[in-house]
Amino acid sequence: SAADDASDASDVSSGGRKVSSDLIAREVKRRRTFGIISHPDAGKTTLTEKLLLFSGAIQLAGTVKARKSGRHATSDWMEIEKQRGISVASSVMQFEYRDHVVNLLDTPGHQDFSEDTYRVLTAVDSALMVIDAAKGVEEQTIKLLNVCRMRNTPIITFMNKLDRETRDSLELLDELESVLKIQCAPVTWPIGMGKNFRGVYHLLRDEIMLFKAGEERANGNVEIIKGIDNPKLAEMFPLEIEQLKMEVELVHGASHPFNLDDFLAGVQTPVFFGSAINNFGVREILDALLDWAPGPGGRDATVREVKPTEEPFSGFVFKIQANMDPAHRDRIAFLRVCSGRFERGMKLKHLRLNRDIKVSSVVTFMASSREQVEEAYAGDIIGLPNHGNMQIGDSFSEGEMLQFTGIPYFAPDFFRVARIRNPLKIKQLHKGLQQLGEEGAVQVFKPVTGSDLILGAVGVLQFEVVASRLLNEYGVDAVFEGTSISSARWITCEDKKKLADFERSSAGANLAVDAAGNLAYLASSGVNLRLTQERWPEVTFHATREHA
Ligand code: GDP
């Protein structure tokens, strides 16, 4: 509000360091930054929309959906540009709920699947996992959960589509526990399913929320009946209540009670049942996020840990999106604020280049309004305009040399050889790929023998994006051909002499250097990789690497 703004301004101008650090502590405390993960079609887009609906950030259902349908990897952010940072189709959405500031980070689904997806998860403090209760754990769910596990990110689970015929609820929990290796603590429990879906029983509050189909607006009028033994229930749906009582007994016996510490440690996930499309069970999710999920925590910055409430600003880039405006070759670097207070127009140090930049036109991601946000705190995401000199993993501060860690590159699963139709453009090809490689759009490997350039990606769509960007931004008409490479591993070796032996051996012909200058082994098959690893026990083969 205007009054708050005025008092903030005087806090700063009075030079009261204490006041300002109180302000930062207050703002940090009310932030929640989470990613939403799921296998395609589980209902991530629908749930995102309902979360925004609940918070009041959008008024009408259909807004997010409509944007998704026409969506391409690149059109996403034409949208942002058009809307000056308010697009709900963008991958970052900020909204307020119960006096909290919530940052919701979308992870792209299947066709869009790329390294971005993984790295987005390095910028969140918790994750919301959406599961289609008719299908259970699916392939992408497993991949994404493994990434969350790298940082022990706390996870809230939403079992979706209870208005359909689903699998048995106990069986679903069982699958979660055995496949994802995470303890389940059901918080709500479904009463019936499909046509007979009656609602959910809140195990902690001992109350029943009655299901009503087709809520397009979030008026929050869910009918609640207190107590599982309430005679009213037995009257309403005797069969389902019998079943519920039996199941609840089983659940109490067989599953784990919710434990906040276990959740925060990433070993236990609270599980909620509902139906996103019917706006049912969504409020419980939001409340769990606010009540249980952690706010921004400390971050490792190599030389020390950075606390979110420290006054000096710091943050790191976890994603770069190109093609904002194809005519200008603009890119946006998504920066997660780790500490302090960002203010428009402030001077930041770009630590890798040791250069000051003045950030005057920053994109923010309010889901509800066109207001340009003037400040940001730990947990918030800001978009910095980037003319090609920022890389994923780059850190920014007010001067201190901090390098935030834990922003991974993943060994690619798909490989192509880059060739060019016009040999005169070879320089542009190299320059383009070097820059796109630095930016993280694709991984580029230069084999130590030969003159080919090998591209590696985690999702094949990356190749399409890179081909179109090479053409549009660098005027290079490249073709990507298949290769015999099946996997890549970064290699390190403590023993310099052994490393030299390795490089000189026949395996050495499979070595390549990536865009950041790291040595990698490109294997022709899983067998080849395994045999090489066995033959060279002193050499370590890494499936991930950190920012250079
Ligand atoms: P995403 O690919 O994970 O983003 O999934 P979407 O949100 O696009 O949903 C995939 C499909 O499932 C769409 O047709 C949705 O309308 C549908 N869907 C989402 N939530 C529900 C639900 O609670 N019940 C039913 N029956 N369908 C749902």
C-alpha cells in the first residue's frame, strides 16, 4: 500500500540499517518459492490456474489454459514482452496469498523438456508434485523427483483427478513409497472416486470436505462436516463412509503420521487428494505451502553460506531465455534473489566478468497486475535483460566475490553433429554455438580429434530451438545429423600422469572439450562407457557438472 511504501522509503533514507534489516527479515519470512512438477497431462497447468484463482491473482478460469494451447518454446516469451511481465503463461508467476508472497516456477512439460526443467528446480525452496491418480507414478515424475532429491527439496504431493476412476489410494501411496523412495504422510483422504467421489477427509483436522463439481471461481464455499463419526455422514452416503472408516484405520496403521521435520528434510511428503479441474483440494495445498513449506534458506556460495536476511544483495542466474525480441537478439536471464533487497536502478557486480552493471529495466512476474515491482527479496525471481554476456550459474552481488553452487549441467542423452550448408559461415557457426553453449541452450563438445562439433541435449526439442536460433540470430543454416555417440561423462583425475596416460590411450580419441573448457568422454554405447570406466579406475566419470 501507499502508506507502507512511504514508511519503507523513510526507513532507507533515515539510513537506519537496523530498520532496513528488519524490513528484509520480514519480507523474507513471508516468501515461498516453489516449483510445480509432474508428468505431462497430470494436471499441472490446471492446478497452476486454480492456485492463481484461489489467490485472487486471476479472476476467471481458462486464462492459463488458453495460453498453453498456442504455446511454443519461443512464443512463451513474446507473450511476456507483450504483457510486460505479467503473463501467466510465463514460467514464473508471483502472487500474494494470506499476506505471503508466493513465487511459482513452472517446469516445462514433455515436448519442452530440457535442461531448463532441471535447473529451475535449483531456484526453488520446495516443490509441488502433481500425480494423476488414475496413472500413479510416471516416467517424468521419477526424473523430476530425482532432481529434487539432489538438494533434498521438500515436496508436497497432490493426487489429482479423483472425479475420475482412479487407482486404489493405498496402492498409490505404496507406489510412491517404493518407486520414488519417499515416505508418504496422507493429510487428506478421498471418499469414493469417479462418479461416487464425495469429498476428502482431513486426517489431521478430523473433518470432511464435501465435493462439489465444477467450481470455476474460487469462492471457497466448501461444505465441511466435523468428525468422521458424525451421524450426518452415515445418512448422506453410508457405503462410502463405511469404506472410509476402514481405510482410515489402515492408513493410521500403515502410513506415517505427518512430521514437519521429515518433510523439511525431504524424506517425507504430505499427500493431498483432490480434483484440480473442480477446484477441489486446492486451498489445502496453498495452506500447506504457507504453513509447512520452508521460506528462502541459506545458500552455499563457495566461500561461505549466504543468509537470505543479509543486507547486501546477491543472487544467481538459473535460466536464460532467448528471442524475447528476435530483432534485437535479446535474452532474459532469470535470477533468483538469495539475499538483501533488490531495487530498480541499483548497481550490481557481475562476478564472473568482474564488471558492474546498472539494472534499470528489470522484468518481474506478477501474475495479477501490470505494476512494475520496484523491489525484490530472497526467494523472488527477477528477469535481467541480457545481451549475450550472462551464463547460467553466474552470480551477482553488491561487490563480494560469491559463487553460488549447485547449478548443475546434466550429461546429455541426445547427440547430433552440427554441419553447415554454406562453408563460408563456419565462423558464425562456431560463434553461435559457443554462445548458445555458454548460455546453456545446448551443450557443445569439440572432440579433441577431428573438426566436428557435437551437440548434446537432455531433450530433443533443444536441437530445434538451437537450429532456429542459429538461423535467426547468427544467419547460419545448420543441419544436425545423427552420431554414434550414446552418452557423455565429464572426467576428472587427481593423478595428472594417469590422466595423460588416459588421453594418450585409444580411449583418448573419444575425448572432447565442452563450451566451458571441461574435458568429457563421449561413449559410443553403454557397454563402451562401462568398459572404459573399468579399465581406468583412477579416472572419475561424472554425470553432472557444476557451473564453471
Ligand atoms: P499438464 O500437462 O500437466 O499441464 O495437464 P493439464 O492441466 O493440461 O491437464 C491435462 C488434462 O487433464 C486436461 O484435459 C485437463 O482438463 C484434465 N484435468 C486436469 N485436472 C483434472 C481433474 O481434476 N479431473 C479431470 N477429470 N480432468 C482433469
